[in-house]
Amino acid sequence: METLFLSCLVGGIVFAIVSVLFGDLLSSALGGALDFLSLDGYHVFNPTLIFSWITVFGGSGILLHRYTDAGNFAVVMLSILIATLLAWCIYFLYVRPMARSEHSIAYSIQELTGAIAEVLVPIPEQGFGEIILKVGAGVNHHIASSFDGTALPAETRVVVVEVDAREGVLLVSKFDI
């Protein structure tokens, strides 16, 4: 029985070391050949959880086998329980929050309606200028035109009233509070 527990413990530790040291290298070397094994959306089958369960099962099994008088069946059941509880904690305290925190920095130009910006290059009554606006954590420049046909000098605060996605132009108006 101790051989099973020791194998699980060593296997989990070796997997952790290999994945930390060589994970990216192996992933790029295989060129996505194993992507079909990915179970996107099923975070319960995350390799971190699976191998942490195996490692804890092995470690707790060794400790229970050596330091208690419990029989093999009791040791296996307690090891399964301990590994499951720890994997559950890892899932709810690490895997699930990390999966929910993944966000793209991409945005659609249509989302800019209502955004506050500043004129960078003056916008004439009939023509185009440039505005600068904050989107997410970055600052972006866009071509802009006056929505109501008034000239807008540089450093004027404006609001995006409409988006002409076909032309890629933001129609802006002076921002008055």
C-alpha cells in the first residue's frame, strides 16, 4: 500500500516541477497537438486540481499508513477524503476565481458611445480631427467628426454621441456638465 501512496506523491511532485520548469516549452514544442484533451469550461478537470488531488492522496496516505494503526481500507478512505477536501478548497479559492478573472482587453468601436474623450487634433465644422480616450487600462486615439457641425478646438472635452462603424469615425459633441 505504501508503494501506491509513494508513487502518487512522487508523481505529483514530478508533474509540478516539470509543468513549472518546462510547461511552456513543451506546449510550444508540441504545437497544440494535445489541445483536443482540453476540457474548456469544465474547471473541475483542471490538471492543477487532478495532480494536486493525486499528490495529497499520496502524501496523506503515507502519513496515515505510517503514523496510525488504521487498516488499509480506512487509510485509503481517509486519504481520499483529505485529498478531495483539499482539491475542493483549491478549486474554490484558486481555480474558480482565476477562471473568472480572465478578461480580454479588446473592445468594439460600438462600445464607445457615451465615452468621454479629449480633442487632440482640432475638429473643424465639416471635417475630421482626432480624439484621445481611455478604454479599459489603455489610452486610444480615434478619428472624430463633429456631431452637431461646430468646430472643436484642441483640449476640449467631448462625448461620443454616435459611432459610424462603416467609416470608423466617432461623432462627438462638446461635453458640458
